[in-house]
Amino acid sequence: MAHDDDLPTLARTGIEGLDDILNGGLTPDRMYLVEGTPGTGKTTLGLGFLLTGVTVGEVGLYITLAETEVELRAVARTHGWSLDPLVLFEMVPVDGFSEDHEQTLLHPSEVELGETIRDMMAKVDEIRPSRIVIDSLSELRLLAQSPIRYRRQILALKHFFSTRDCTVLFLDDKSGSGGDLQLHSIAHGVVSLEQTLSGFGAQRRRLHVVKMRGVRYRGGYHDFEIERGGLRVYPRLVASEHSAPYSDEAMSTGSSELDALLGGGLIPGTATLLTGPAGVGKTTASVQSMIAALKRGDRAAYFLFDERLPTLLKRSAALGMDLAPFVDSGQLALRAIDPAEMSPGSFRTRSVPRSKCTAPRSS
């Protein structure tokens, strides 16, 4: 049985949330597939992966069959990155427009697949990179013209990279017809990026790890966003990973009558739902309960999805429950949330103070 000391150092992706999902990162010297429709962040992920390697002294090579070097550098600038430490290799170089390079004038779909693969291998042998991103598989699929030839060439590349100590990311825009699972069976791991639109609000992005050999990763869907500086991934919440000891003694709501109805008050570790039509006092009861907790010295967080913060503060003060001193001291965190602009994963990672989860929720 292998000991931890015998395991290879994982290749971190540079995306904290994704590395958490992958239990530390990618197994080095393997071939991976990152798939997703245009706009899901594949290029951003690939560039970030290479730049992360640079920080630990690894050489990064970006092979592009789709975007130009100018386009890649423009993408990098939007994130505040410089691609100077990387080697960017366009399969159709600018000097190919001379008469001496007429065979390289053609679009990748018109160039022989074998020539493209040989050029790719030659560049790898010249640079000897530790990390490689190939963008994109759709071009290689067009060149292959048949599933059998496509699979054979991908297998050949896999064997070639395995002898060069390279960690490789293949990017695929899922433009293949039907359910193209050719590379799923060949790749060591597959990460799928998705983008969806709802009837309101901004687009939502999420990812899931389809497969990852030899790694105990966190399955399911995980929300993510494309921000300046790269992808920000929010690992799926697992409640059992966030348990903490607490007292089971009932806590007062601030109203002796309501405490009596609840059998002594609110029980720590539970959730209480206040429901009723507008004007019956749901918000007032919630704020009263929170004020009682704050006066006991507890910390609290209050999230508003409908009401404006100034309105809540003014109404509460008018009822003799001034929240401003607790906000100023940092004991109370008030957050106004626009549910149309925030994913569930993003919401759950918002910084809130540690507190006993006993405050009721109004509906």
C-alpha cells in the first residue's frame, strides 16, 4: 500500500475552489479534458492553470488552433495577467503567409491532421514544458474527419505526452455532433463547465467533475463565476463538514409570551420559519429575536432579499430596536442580497460572523 510520502505532488489549478473539489489539485503528468460551450471560461481556466505553474518554476505552453495570440493576450489583460512567462504557439503562424509557407496558409480544417500533430509534438520537444493547454479539440476533430482516426490520434498524443512528463489540458467547446465521448474514455479526468440562462437575472455558471481517476473528488454541481483574476468556484455545501459544538439550552426570543409558546425559546441548531401575510409582524419578531441575541453578546447576521437596508434600520429604530450600534461595532452583519444576480454557491460563501444559528427566518 502506497504511503502519503510516495504520492506525487499535485498540480494545483490556481483556482482555490476547484482545487478543494479535486482534493488538492490534478495528478501530474496526466491528460485532462475541460469541456464547455463557448463563454463558459475554458480559456480563462487554461491560462490560469499555466500561470499557476509558472509560480512554482514550471514551463507552460499554450497551443492554440482556434484563437490568435493577440486574442489570448487581450483575454489575459482583462484579468490583469501578463502572458510573457508562457510560450504561446499558434498552429498557423503569421509568417505562413509567404510563398515559402503556402502549405500553412489553410484553415486548420483543411490542413492534414498528421502535419498538425507533428508540429505540435515538435514544439513540445523544443520547449519541454511541464504544463500544456491545447485549444481546442474541435479543430482536431474536424481534421480527423472520422471517429476512428480522431481516437487514434488522441491516443497517440496521450502516449507522446506520457513520455514527456507533461500535465495536459485539452479544451473542447462540445461542438461535436451527438454525445462525443471519445476523449472521456481516454482522458485521466474530465471537468465540464456549463452556462445557463433563466427568465430573469444574469447567466449562471456551474461545473462538475465527470471523472477523475485515482482522486476522491467532490461530486455534484458547483457554482462558479468569471471574475477579474480568473474563475471563482464555490464548492457545493456539505452540511456534515461544518458541524460545531454548541449548547442545546433554549434561547429567549426577547418576548416571554413567544418563549412560552415555543416551550422556552429557540433551540440552537434549529431553523424556525415565520410565515404569514404582509403586515402581521414577521420582520418585527425576527428583529426582536435578533436584538435579544445581540444583547446576550452573541453575533448575528441578517440577510434581506426584498426590503432595503435603510428601510429596515429606520423601521426597527422607530420600534425601539436600534440596530445601528451593533452594526457599527461589527457584532451584527447586515447584507442586502439581489437573488437575481447571485448564485446559491456565491451566497453561501459570503463572509458572515460566527454565531449560534437560532434566529428565525421570515417568509
